[in-house]
Amino acid sequence: MTNPVLIEVTRGTTVESRHRGTFALVDGAGRVVASAGDIDAPVFPRSAVKALQALPLVENGWADRYGLAPAELALACASHSGEAIHTETALGTLRKLGLDEAALECGAHWPTARTAAAALIRDDRAPSALHNNCSGKHAGFLCLACGLKAEPRGYVGREHRVQRTVKDALVAAYGHDLDEATSGTDGCSIPTYAVPLRHLARAFARFGSGEAWPRERAAAAARLRSAVAAYPLLVAGTGRLDTDLMAHFGERVFTKTGAEGVFCAALPERGWGLALKCDDGATRASEAILLHLLEAAIAWTPDDRAALATRHDPVMRNWNGIEVGRLRPTEAIGAALAGVA
């Protein structure tokens, strides 16, 4: 099955580029509210599932045992930009465990925030694992290791108790067996498993509503959503879409990006979950798809549209600031969302 073109990029009046993709808007029972493309094809969700990976940390009481604050829980769900607030919060989690950045096994990379990268260059410092966009998640994994009384070293390994516990949490959230799933290694060195978009969307419907989940798991999800809504800057960073959306909508919306054009969202008021994948992995297209789906799913007010206007209808400009084109949704998105009310 060929997925439909969902976003077109114009230059002047001509369509210059086209982005194909698929999405599923699903309720907690698994009923498909709206969809486009092949939602049963497995995709790697990448970082879009960090909040699901954090569930056992909270559900089993280890976040409380080690005194993790809401800001540290928000960072455990984050793909952050490496700003000072991110690195300091990650280090704070590690210190509560009696560890330091040397315990992190996510690898080091330059901050994606230009100001943070420039500060390192100015001070003649190299980036550390704390600057890795996944350092908050990995600090959470180390907390999980301490709670499990497992050897922290090697916690990224597929057979380590931490990753087996996280995999079990994903299976429970998806309602989908991962033992036979296509698997690989994520950018931060942990295992990643491909899952059909339908199941991914249902997991986020339940993450938002707690439907069909045990009381402890539903409470853990609510606590993570609350932490992210309270500290949206920690879940992404300055100028990032996840941060801007959750700063605006608060607990009405939970969104999380993943690499290669993936986005997931929980819409607690509707009891719906959303998962999408842009075939070519383009972030500009996945962000545009997400915004049009959110507008239909939660009925934006005029104030919402005004606050998110530059996000919702992005203009392509050249280096002189001249408008040269736009990103626009295709009729395929409108047709798929026609029955959403």
C-alpha cells in the first residue's frame, strides 16, 4: 500500500515537494476515529514513546523512593535541546542516585540549541553525555536500575533487567507482542521495536485516559502528564514544537516527537491517542501533519489559532525574509478527518 501525500511544499504557486505519510487517531478501546495510509505497517516509534518507557519508574514507586521532582520526571520523558536547564536537571537526578554523568551510556553530542552549543565553544568545552537529548531518559533508566537493585553498568543492553522491564511496559501499553517484532538499536543505544501505528495510537489514548489500565499505571501516566504540563520547557526546549504546544494547551494535550518523522499525542479530554509517521522522515512535514490533526481533534478556539498561527500555517522564507512558499495540507488529510467531530 502506498501512503497518501499529506503535505505539499510550494515554491510560488508550484508544488515543489510532497511528503507521504500515515496517521491513526484511535480511542482507548482501539476504535479508529480517523486514519490515512497503512496504519497496520510497523514503524519504529523512536523517542516518541519516552513517556511510556518512564511508566515503570513511577508505577513501581522508584521515582518516589529516590525523591524525583516533577521537573526530573518531565525530563525523563524528554528529547531535550541541551540547554543549561536540561543538563542541570539530568545531573540533579543522577546525584540523587549517588551517580554522576559518567554513569550515562547514551553517548555525547552537541546540543541542538544553538545558544547552548555556542556557550560550549566559547568556553572551549566539549559536550558531555548530559547534553545528549536522551540524558533525562537515561537518568530515569539509572533510577530504574537502582530500584530493581540491578547493576547499573550495561543498562542499555537488550537483556539487561532495565530494558526487559521497559519492554514489558511497552507491550502492556501497546497491547501488542514485541517478541517477534522487528527490532533495532536507537540513537541512544537502547533497543527499539517496530509497532503498528494503530497500536501506538491506542497506547497514547490510554496514556491520556487510563482506560483499561490498572489503577497504578493510570496514576503513573497522569503524574507524568502533569509533570510535563508543568515543565514544558524540559520536555523539548526553547522554540521547539512539543514545548510550545504543551505550554499553550497544558494538560489538554500531550505530544512527543520521535526521530524520522514520528509524532505521538494523547488527548485526555477526548480519550483519543494519535500516532503519525512521515514516510521520508521529514520533521517539517510531521509537525505540519500533527498541527492539522490536533486542530480537528480538539476543536481549536480563535485564541488557539492566533497563538499557534505561525506553527499551523508555516511560511517558507529565503535568507532575505522574502516569502517563497508554504507548507500546506492536502485533500487527503481533510478527507480522512471529515467525520471527526
